[in-house]
Amino acid sequence: MSNSADSQTVLAACPHDCPDTCSMLVTVENGRAVSVRGNPDHPFTRGGLCVKVNNYQDRTYSPDRILHPLRRTGAKGSGSFERIPWDEALGEIKKRWTAIIDEHGPQAILPYSYLGTEGILNGLNVGDAFFNKLGATISERTFCDAGAVTAFVMTCGPTAAVDPESFKHSRYIILWACNTISTNLHHWPFIAEAQANGAKVVVIDPVASRTAKKADWHIAIRPGTDAALALGMMNVIIAEGLVDEDYVANYTVGYDELKARAAEFPPEKVAEITGIPAEDIVTLAREYATTQPSVIRMGVAIERHAGGGQTVRALACLPALVGAWRHVGGGILHMPIWAFPVDWGALMRPDWIKEGTPVINQWRLGAALTGEEKLATPIKALMVYNANPVVVVPDQARTIEGLEREDLFTVVSEQFMTDTARYADIVLPATTQLEQLDVMFSWGHLYLTFNEPAIAPLGESVPNTELFRRLANAMGFNDEYWARSDEQMAKESLDWSNPVLAGISMEGLREKGYARLAVGSPDDFCPHKEGNFPTPSGKCEFKASMAEGGNIVLPLFRQGSNEFQPGDPIDPVPNYIPPTESPATNPALAAKYPLNLLSPKSHAFLNSSYGNLQAQLHHAQGQQVIIHPEDARSRGLNEGAMARVFNDRGSFQAVVKISDDVRPGVAVAPLGYWASRSGGSTVNAVNPTRYADFGHAPTFSDNLVEVAAS
Ligand code: SF4
């Protein structure tokens, strides 16, 4: 796309870990990117970008960008660095890593990365081949959706399930633990269109979110009790004869077992567990079953408590029970990521992993670095890229304590001097999305998107692909893998024999900026009308055969992940597992810490990105803790006062906001602020590191705290 000699429009893509994966147009004048906007032609982006990204050029040209390699000159955490040449940085990294490998073995080196950039080339897996070749300890990535993915695949198989654009055909829409308007903004117009055409929109969320306020019905559930509600709905659906008997008989397995389980959850009992009146549970079940097409959109927060996996199992059984899959716009939407034929193996080279390589889960980072986690080979070197663990990992104080270790050699590749980069020995400069080439899959729609570099890399910054080429060269790796250009890697990252790429070429994708996968149109996409679930039985599995020792086929991209171990004692039929920290399960703890803290994504930040940039900080309005008026009154807390949020794990400071948007007994403190700008700690100072039931998923929301004036 080009307009004139000194002004161009470049086709780009938002790089963030967000389901919308927006197609962006970048205006470049005289070699400088002057603005970004949403691509009006893209059917999902529809011309708009969110408040996080609509000034992305300011991120790229921020005076705070790291544009050259740096070496630490002050104490760890002080932020004192000096500029050094790339050669010197690479030489020092090679020297230190080689010495560590000679003395302790390569497993003493730990990589740490996540989705600071989501592109297929520069994102989650960009360093895996390098660290697999090196023989480093594997960093297990289960931050988001590892439990939900496991549960969903156990039930429905790896299927795109429902096209989010098909929601315009839905007549009953349940947004379950999903604040669409803040975290999946571009899905909202399809929901609003259905609503305008008479569909009922129901939001199930402990918080009256922006989305809940636009819904026809907000059901304020007690945190972590969603599985009980789903089982209660099944109880009513079965008792009142609202089951689609034909669909169940032909396309499901395990109905008798599910029926027996649902019988344990009558509405009155579910009302006690969830805090939702029994008559509302009955109404919800009846309306959901009888208003077709009905559809459920699950948010990522659904898995963040002790029973998160079983919760997703329960929700994923509902559409088959009522035959919602028969209709376009009916079923359940989790992640259409399964539709994208990315050749993860070609990117990650799991064949280079040496047998017996240890695995450390990402939120055990503090424990691993401080020696609390007993490791055969202690970690002596850490390399962080695409991530800011000080902000996102629970047990924040321990993470910082580990990073302060003088004998830990830490390398961080970053765009900015983050809370984590401050502890690095060597900082390497990373490009932003405007300076790199990438291809984006999506976990929120069915389009591939191409990101053309709009400008040359600023300073000496490099894309992650180039970073690992340089590191591979420094370490003497001469495999063909690192001889490939980004264009070649892009082409080889997709399985072109897959029918969903029929009619799509890399050249065409690049020319248009996006391409819809060849899965049919949103007006006829109905993959499970007649079953065809990609599970071992080919049916929707109410009773999961994988829980009884079958093999589960999961994507490679969570390298090292232990989503499902055959033989683990997993209940094969959906069940309700109460939160670990709740008045019902731990009254003694609840007496000390009575408030259930939720730390959702902020409207203005994208995880830890933007916690340093003025426009987004302005939108975010500072670290708040939102509590119900009754809870504020009983603690003598006033609106706008500073408060301390704490439990036995730690504490952080926040400004009190009093609102009946939250249930009594619940506190909300959005994630994304940086500790270095917030008095040294943030919400992850109090969040737990326990795993949920499936997939080593997080339990951020299974968390009791107290709030007191400070
Ligand atoms: S963060 Fe999400 S909504 Fe915002 S521009 Fe990026 S993809 Fe779009």
C-alpha cells in the first residue's frame, strides 16, 4: 500500500496478547511512522484500535526506548547502565554462559519468555530452538489458558468451535467471565448486532464490568463457583426435559454419568454455593436451553482458581446437552487458535531437546532462583525476553529476591527499562512491531494477519529473530535454522498443505494484509452440526476418555507443559472443586483475610505492557482497589484514601474506590502497574503460586486478602 513518494501507508498488525489481533494501517512520512489506525477493510478490526494501541507510534519513538546494548554499572535493581557495542555484549554473554556450562552444565541456564509480542516469528516460541540446542532448562509456560485448553480439548477436541463473527446469528449469548468491551473489544459489535436483533446478552461475572453494564442481565456470581452454576443449569435442563435427546444420543458420550453428576447440584444447593438466587438459576437454564442458537463465550479468567479445569469441562458440556451446536452462532467459543495451521515444530525444534531436561514452571521463578525449589542443577543464568516477570509472576518479593542474587547472570532483551530489566547484567535492545516483520495467528478470530515493517529498526534494536541468530552465531551454532531470513521463516512457519490455507499465498497475504482461513463464511460456519468433534470418540465427551489414560493432542507452543499426564487422578466427569481460599473451605483464613481479590486485566494496559507510558497510565487512573460500600464502611475506608492490600504472601498499596460494581466480600485490583512506580510491589505480591486442577493453570483469583487504611 503506498500513496506518494514521501507518505506511505503500511499494512501492519497489533503485536499484543489479545484475541482481537487487529490489522493496523501505519502512516509513514519521510521515513517516520506518524500514526496508526485500525484497518477499515478488515472484517473484525473494522477500522478501530483500542486505547492501548491507538498511539503505538509513541511507544516506538518513546524517549525511554532502549536502543543500544547496555551493561549494568550499579547495584542490581538500581537501573544504572552504560552503553556497550553489540559485539561486546555478545562476547560477554558467550563468556559467562560458556563458563556456567563448563562448571554446571547447560541446565544451569533458564530462559523466561511469554507473549510480550504474539507474532508467530517473534513471539512465544522465538527462542525455543536456541535454548533447546543449548540444552537449557525448559521454562514451562502455563500463564494463560493451559488449564482451559486442556479441559476444552478433553471435551470438544482441538476445534475452532464457533466463529466469533457468527455471534450476530445468536439469540442467547452468555459472556462467562469475559469483559468483552475491555479485553476483546472488536467482538462486541457482533454481540451488539445480535442484541439489537433481539438476542439476550447475559454476563456472568462477580464484577459489574463495562460489558456487564451493556448486558440485558448481569449475574454477579461468587468467584470460583462457576462450575457449580453450570452443573445447576444442567440439573434444571435435565429435570425439565429440555435436553436435545437426539443430539445427545448421536454425538455425545457419557450422558448417564453427567446426568448423575448434575443430580448432585439442585438449584437450592447451587444458590448457596454461588450466591445466585435459585429462581435465577432456573430461569437462566430454561432460557439458555430453549432460546436457540445459544452461545457461550468463555473469558480467560474462568480457569483462575482451584477447580478451573473442571469448570471449563462443565461449561463445554452445556451446548451439546441442548443441541446448540446444530445452529450457526450456537455452541461455545474458547479459542479459534486451533484453526491456524502453524508448524510449531519447525519453529521450536523439540527434536533438539535432550532427554531428561528439567522443566521449571514460570510462576515458580522466584522459588527456582532463591533455592526454595530444589533443583538438581541450580540456576546460574537467566535470559528474559518478551516478558516482565517481576510484574506478572506471583510471589513478587521472592522473584525480586532471586533477581538480586549477585551470582546470577541475567540477560534481558527489552524495549524499555522494565522492573525486570533493572536487574539485568546485560540489556539488549528489542524492536517494536513497527520495526519487524511478522505473521500473526489469532486466538479471537479466523484471519491470518501480516505485519510489514513500517520503518527500519531504531538505534541498534533488533527483532527477536535476529537476536537469536546473533546468539546462535556467538555460541557457534551453524544449523541451517539460523541461516533463514524472516521471509523464509514466515513461509516455513505454516503448513501450506492444510485445506484452511486453500487459496491463500504468502504473497497475497502480504499484499492485502490479512486473509480469512478457508473455513466457510460466518453465515454458514457450523462445524459440529452433526458431531464431528476431534476427540478420541469423535463425539463431545461428557465423560472424558482422556482422563482415563488416553493421549491428548495439545499444541507444542507451551513447550515443557504438563497439561495432562495419563494416569493423573482426574475426575472424568465435570465436577465442582471449591476455591482453596474461601470462607466455605478455609474459615480460619477467611477470618483473617475476608476479601476475595481479583486482579483482572486493565482496560488500558496489556498485561505488563504500557505500565510506563503516559497516555495509558492516564487512562488506567492509578492502582486502585475497588470494594463494595459495606466492606468500605466496616473498615472505615473512604473513597480516594490510600490503602494497604495484604495477606501472608505480601502487600501492595492502592487507592480505594468504593463501588457496588463488586459483590460484598470481593475486592478488585487491576493488573499491569509496575512495581518500580508503585512503591515496590503490585498485585502479584499477594497472588498465590498454586496450580489449578488442570494444566498447571494459575489460581490468581483464588486469593484472600484484607484491605486496611495505610
Ligand atoms: S490490544 Fe487488542 S484490541 Fe487493542 S489494538 Fe491490539 S489487538 Fe486490537
